[in-house]
Amino acid sequence: MDGKGYGTYVLDILLPSESQIYSLYLPEVRTNFRVTAANRTLLSGLPGKDKKSTIPSAQGQSFTFHAKDNIQIKIEVSNFHHKEGGLPNAPIFGTAETVQNYILAESTMDIALTGALFMFGLYHFILFFYRNKQREAFYFGFFCLVFAIRLPFVGSKTIYAMFPNIPWELVIYVEYASVFVLGILFLWFVDGLFPRFIETRIIRYFSAFVQFVLVYGLIIKPEFYTEFEVVFQVLGVVYAVFLGIRLYQMVVKGLPDSHIFFLGYLILFFGFVYDVFLAYTGEGESSLSQIAVFLFFGVQSTIVTLRTARTFHKKVLLKEEFETINEQFILTNRFYAKFIPRDFLTHLGKESIEEVKLGDSSEREMTVLFADIWEYWDIIYSIPLENRILFTNSYLGRIGPCVRKNNGFIDKYIGSAVMALFDGGIQNSIKAAEDIQWELETYNERRRGFGYLPLHAGIGIHSGDTMLGILGEEERLESTVISDTVNLASRIQGLTKKYNARILVSLTSLMLHEDLDTIPYRILDFVRVKGKQETVMIAEVLIPGIDSISDQKIAYREQFEAAIFDYERADFVSALNGFREVHTNNPEDIAAQIYIERCEYYQTAGVGEDWDGVSAWEK
């Protein structure tokens, strides 16, 4: 039955003479129905003989009943809200177990695909968060999330299981509008993967058209824009063919990974074209496009793996090249490197100290390490003036080798504080920090032998963009680093004494570690830098065997982190219990004590609706 109007389907079915339990499942009917069988009636929407007396609905319905010999099924349908009316899919009739298994399998498939799409989207958003230059990750993640949102609105319409009273107009709008959104997101994804191969102005024109269609669909009613369904389908095929031609041209030109991507696109193309064909011929709906998208993820994962492998290979080659060049300057710059590290000259693109001039600079991503003694000024004021420099150099002389043997270099000494830079990855800076702590333990054994108090050093680490350069004036030059990364690393170091922590690292930097599973750590706090809006997650890197406090922190880190996340969710009762358990087993865990005090305070004072569990730095 096509078009608008009212009609009745009647079906007589001959059954076995034994009484059995049967089920009838009626998927979406355009645009409502009343089904009667075995003296039972079921409604989806409200059918009527004119528009005023009808209520549209896309919800499928099922019911079970006892029957034998024969059964008559009567289906009354009406449509005054859609281009097409009647039954797009045949009713499902059979034994109760068979029909219910069919419904369950259909719903399970939709839920599984929705969950998988959502996880793929979330994964690519996280990938973009850590590598924000990869625009394709953002657009593909967005594509996955939109597709995941679309799935409950099509097929078995599982959206009704969550929202039984959702307006029919909204269901139809999402079903149609999501196709346009997916189309433009896929174009931007291809542009991010193969930049400038598709003209940007074409993508922008199409984006403007999609925005117009989305707004226009909100203004007019479904009975009008569904009239253009064939036009939309033709445009979709033209779009798919155009994109396929451009992708084939990429393969011909030999662009990296284009042949793999083109293969994945063919899977998508045939899946969507098949669904469009079924919709056009009125033979019902298919989930082939959904399965095609799922298979395409395998292609996308292959491309990500290949690009990551190439990037890693390039990093290895660059590192080898850097080491080769560096060896050529060891002899000539040995003396000057004591004042300006040769690594600093290399980052400025200079071969020798004579080439350096005022204003030279270089922007690059590096890891900054700050280390300082907590008791430094107390000790300085307690020893004779002539011994202060000797004491400071005695300590600093043990720090430098730990930095250099882990591919870092010291940029500045500020009293007892050391600022070191690493260009070889976060793992080098963390290894250097661990070596510093072990070296300090050896130094403290010697100090105890002379009757001196042991030293405690706190280390803060953060990675990010930095600006290396030469400051000063013509007669006095100095190398320096200007960056928020430096400021943040210094602030992180300042927190070590507050939490009695040996090594603190921003979590975003720690996640870049190539062998993260080998590093014992625990999430320590969520903080906000004064004057800025971004939140920084701080992790404490733990060193097994260095002292009993660290070993206990490692033993109870899961309980500590669970309490941290309870605290972030403002579940202070659960968080307090967790922190108390940690503190009871490790009374020297200052962080647990701090959180106990916080939880007790917020339990009494309460928190506002804007609570996010973030602590503000006051310095």
C-alpha cells in the first residue's frame, strides 16, 4: 500500500490441530497500525481514516497467544504523515520461542553494533586528544558516534525500549538527518587522512548544504521532506560514486595506504547501495550498511597501525641520525658544553658555540624535569658560608650524570633546583628521575655516616611544546626555555613536598610512555593551574624497594585510585572509607591523609552542582 490513506490487511493461517503458543511480531508500519488476533488487539500509534484522527508511530509490537486449527490476523493501517504507507516489512509469525528468539537476536545485534561503534568513536577521540594534529581521528570518531546514535532509530527501533513516548517526528528526523551528517563527516575524515586531495571548497559547499537540510528538516513536517526520499537516494549514490572516483585516483597516484582505504570504501559503498536499493524497491530494510561500517573499522585500524609503525621507524632513524651528528661535535664543544649544553645548540640548529647569536630560537615538543631538595634552605642557613657552595655542588654533582645518561641535558641550576630537558620521550625523563632518587639514597648513607641529616628531593615532570632560545644583550647571552610546559613542570615539583612524593608527573605526559605497564604509578590529584581553565591530572611514579613507604603505596594503589574516583564523583563516604584503609596500612602516606581531611570537610560543607573534584593551585 503506497501513499496516504487507510486500509486493512487480513490473513488467515491454517494451524496444526494441537493447541500451541504462537507469537506475532509486527515491525514498523507506516505510520501506525492496529493488529487483532485471537481476540487480542495491539496498537502502535492510532490508525484512523483522516489525519486528525491518527497518531503516527514507528514502534514495532509483538504478543503471544494460544491457538489451534486456524487463526485470522487483521491489521488496520493508516498513513497521513509519510510519503509511503503500509507494511515495509512482512509480519513475523511462528511459535513463541522462534519469534522471541528472532526479536532478541535483532535487538542484540543492534545493541552490539551500537556499543562497538561508540567504543570505536571514543577510541578515536582519545587518539585525537593525545595527537591533536590527526584531524582524521577526530572526524572518524565523530562519524562513529553519530552512527551509534543513528542505529537505535532505524531497523528494530530499539530507541522505543529506552524512550517509549519519543515523538515519531523526532525518530524520522534523526533517521533522515543522520545520513547527511554521516556523509559530510566522512568527507572531512577522508580530507584529514589524505589532505587536499579533495578540494576544500567542495567539502565546505557540501557542509553548507547539509546545514541547510538539517535546519530545513526542523522547520517542515516529515510528510513533506519524505517526498524527496528518491532525490536523497540519488544524491547519495552520486556522492558515493564521486568519492569512489577520487579514492581510486589516490590509488593510481600511489598515496600511502590509499589502496587499503579504497578496499574498505568499496565495502561501505556496496553496503549502503544495497540498503538504498531495498528502500527504493520497498522490499524492507537491511542492516548490511551497519555491518559494512563495522568491517570498515578493520581497515581503519590497519591504516592506524601502519602509520604508527612508519612514525616509529622515522623516530628511530631520526634518533640514529641525531646520535651520528652529535658525535661529530663532542671534541670541539666539550668545553663550551659546560656553559651551554651541546644538546641546546643542536636544537637551535647550530654546530658550534660561535654560531650562536641573540634571538636564535627553536620551537619543539620536549619533556621538562624539575628536581629540588626540600630541606635545602634549612641546611644552607645551618652551615658556614664557605661550605654552602661545596654542599650544593656535592649534591648537584650526583644529579647531572643521572640526567645525561638518560639522553637529557641540564638547562639551568637555580640554587639546588635543577631544570633538565629531554627530547627522547617521557620514558627517559622518568628513568632519570628514578636514577636521581637511587643516587640520593646512596648519598644519604654517606651523610648518615658523618652524622648529617638525610636529604629528600622532589621531582616534577611534564611534556609539551617549548621555545628554546638565546636571551640577553650583545655583551651577555644566556640560553633559556620559555613555555607553559616549564611553568607547569615547576608547579608539579612544588607539590611533591605537600604530598611527600618523590616523583610527580602529569598524567597526559605519563601516558606517552612506551612501556607504561612496567611503571608502578598511581593517580594522585586533579588540579587546575591558577589563571588557567585546563585541568591537570597528576600521577605519582613509585619506585619499588626504595623504602617501605613506597612499597606500601604500590601495594594499596588500587584502593587509593578507587577512592580518588569516588572523590571526583563526590561520593565522599566511599572515598573516605578507601582513603582510611590506605592510611591505616600506610600512616606515612600523606596524600591519603590530605584526602581524608578533604572528604571530612566536604561531607560537612557540601559541594555545589559544578563540583568536578579539581583542586586549585594557589601558587
